[in-house]
Amino acid sequence: MAKKKTFEEAVEELEAIAAEIEKNELPLGELLKEYKKGLKLAEFCRAELDDANRTVCELQKVTQEAIVPMNIEGGGLKDE
């Protein structure tokens, strides 16, 4: 069974593909193959970033809901 690629591995591979394409030495067929592979990697990376963003937003919401508003009265903290 193939191991799922990590975000970091995908970015590294995408950077390598971009560097190869930028050299402008690949034959057209190989260039298109690498370009398609790069698009799939970019799509994977975008999905991973979107998922991470959703997780952070959910954690922020939970954290904000857990904070009890407090007032400082008479030198101490007091719940409202």
C-alpha cells in the first residue's frame, strides 16, 4: 500500500518540477507530463492548506467560546 504524501513532500516535489520546467530543456511531451503532475501536486497542497485553515478556525472558535468574560473590580478578577 502506498504511503500518503505529506504536504512538505508535495511542496518539495512541486519545487523540483518547477525547476525542471524553468530549465526549458524538456521535450514537449515530457514538459506536458511534468506540468500535469505539478497541477495535481498544487491541487493537493491547496486542499491540505484549506484543511489546515479549517482546523485552525475551528480551534479558534472553541477557544473563544471557552474564554469567560471577566472584569477587574477592587484589585481582583471577578466573573460577570
